[in-house]
Amino acid sequence: MVKFLDSAALERLSIASLIVFLLSVGISFGQDHGNESDDSHQEENAQHDAEHEDEDHHSTTSEEDHGAAVEGHHEEEGHHAEAGHGDGEHHGEGHHEEEEGVGEMILGHIKDDHVWHFWETGVLYLPVILYTEDGVKTYSSADFYEHHQHVEHDGYIINESGKIEAVAGAPEVIIDFSITKNVASLLISLVIMLVVFLSVGRHYKGGNINAPKGIASLFEPIVVFVRDEIAKPNIGPKYERFVPYLLSLFFFIWLNNLFGLMPGAANLTGNIAVTFTLAILTFIIVNVNGNKNYWRHILAMPGVPKPVLLILTPVEFLSIFTKPFSLMIRLFVAITAGHIVVLSLIGLIFIFKSWAIAPASLLLVTFVNMIELLVATIQAYVFTMFTALYIGQAVEEHHDH
């Protein structure tokens, strides 16, 4: 076992990596009135006309009062409807703003950035390093932010996608070497892995066969598991030369999966560029080490009729690329989806603003986080196991049947 836990092998355990008001009521009221009396029977007619005038006046007044009352009632209903619609619209806008805020919070966690937010006031501004037409330019990412908004600095600005671009005739950016949140997280995990495994490797220097102590006793069972349960069964007799890569792969993915579950941490293994790089490394190792038997079974499978080869060969050749592609997508989707579910459950508290939602949301978050701890380990195991399986297929010797 000492042979597979030497410091030379363990020193290579790292890799460079979110919605009318249309109500108005009006009443128009018209009336006609006028009556002329006859010259004869002036007294009776005058009295009679006076009575009619009183009745008409009373009737007109009653109708006017009734019309005004109806109009006032409708106007009151209109005001109530307008007020109700206004309240509903205000509530709808507020609800929509809360949803947007939660969406921004989720995206802010899972995407890369030039600023690392740990908590409300805990912000780490990362260095910006640009190789431009005029040479290398260095800045602090704080120069490109003002009141949480992107601002121009020295002819450069961070666009909505997070990339730095030249404006106002500034020299074009050729290569961006900036230390983003994911890059910083990668470097931190690299340092941790080097410190841990160099320390573990020192225990086995000089052929030390004593029982491991301290941190070596914690990692030895995991190293032995990767060697005996992943490398040996899937690769076969030539497993030894691939154990350092498999160990590096397993611990890098596992460590960063666990780091991603911490509040304020970077989502390194949920970044498609990182999983793409890991898949490319596996693709290169598998195909560079592929022997004659491996390529023969892909390009011209022995014992298969030639008409069938016309179908089988393109399928087998395509599998060279679909295997690492599946590794890349599986890890990216599993880690990113887990983070989105946890953050969405937390966001429900801020969207509904209800004490009834908070306990249920927190219970679900705790439950999902426990599952995420398991998923973090399973995904590291699955990626490593399939890598070993693909390597085993590439180096397997021909057997006579």
C-alpha cells in the first residue's frame, strides 16, 4: 500500500480549474319642465298651476337627489375599485420585485463573479488582470463597482455577463487573467489539497509501515477505497499508473462539492467550464492510452459483418465524445440543481413574508442539505468510477474467445 500512497503520487492531487385599472362610472340626468296657464279662470288656474309647480318642483328635486345619490354611489364604488386595484397592483409589483430579488440571489450564487460576497457587508474585491494591446493592466474589482452598479474605469467596464470589455477607445482585451470567485476557490482548494496530502505523504516516506496517525488516519481509508474498489476492478492490471489521477479527480470534486454547500462559498463544480475541463482531461487520458485493441473495436469491430459496420462504426466513434460529455453534464446538473433547490426554498420566506412558511421552508432546506451532502460524495464517486471504467476499456488487452 505504501507504494500507492507515496508523496510523489499524492503531490499530484489537484487540477487547474432568475405582472386594470379600467373602471369609470358616469350618470347623466336631463329634465324638461315648463307649463303655461290659461287667461280664463285665473284664480283657479293660478292655484292649480301653483299646485302643479309645487308637485313638479318636488318631483324634480326628488329625481335630482336620487340621481345625485346614484352618481355618488357609483363614484364611491369607482374610488373603492380604484383603491382596491391600486392596492392590488402595488402588492403585485411588490411580489414581483421579491421574486426578482430571489432570482438575482440565486443567480449570484451559482454564477462566477469578480466580487466575492460572504455576507451583507462581507465583500472581497478580487484582482482584475488584463492582457491588452498596450500590455498588462491590473486593477481591483472595486474600481468597477459603485453602489452595487457596474461603472467604467480606465476605459473598461464589466458587462452584464460578467466579462470585462473595452469602451471609449481603450485598448482591446486580448486575454483576461482576472482572479474571479471560482478561480479564487480553485486556488484555495489547491492549497488545501497540497497541504493535506503532502502531510499524509510524509507519513509514508522512508517505508514507514506503522499505523497512520492524525490526518493520515482519516484519508488512508478513502485512498485505499479509490485504489481497491474503483481503480483495480475497472482498469485491471495496469491500474497503478492511473491511481494518482483518479485520487486527484475524486478529492478535487469531493472537496469542492462540500465547499459549495457552505454559505457564501463559490459554486466551482457547478460551473460548466470546470466540469468541461475535468471531462477533457479524462478524454485525453483515455484516448492517449488507448491501445490497438481499443481503436480496432471502435473503427472496425472484429467479427461484425461489413454492412453492419457502416452503422456501428459511426456510433462507436461518436461514443468517444459522448462519454466525457455525459461526465461533464452529470456533475454540472447535479450540483447546480441542488444549489438552486436549496436557495429557492430559502427564497420562499422572502417572497411570502409569512411566519407559516418559514418553519416549513427551513425544515425542507435542512432535509435537502442533508441530501446534498450525500450527493456531493456520490457525484465524486460516480465521476471517478466512470473515468476508471473508460480507462479500463482503453487499456484492456485483446482476449481470444
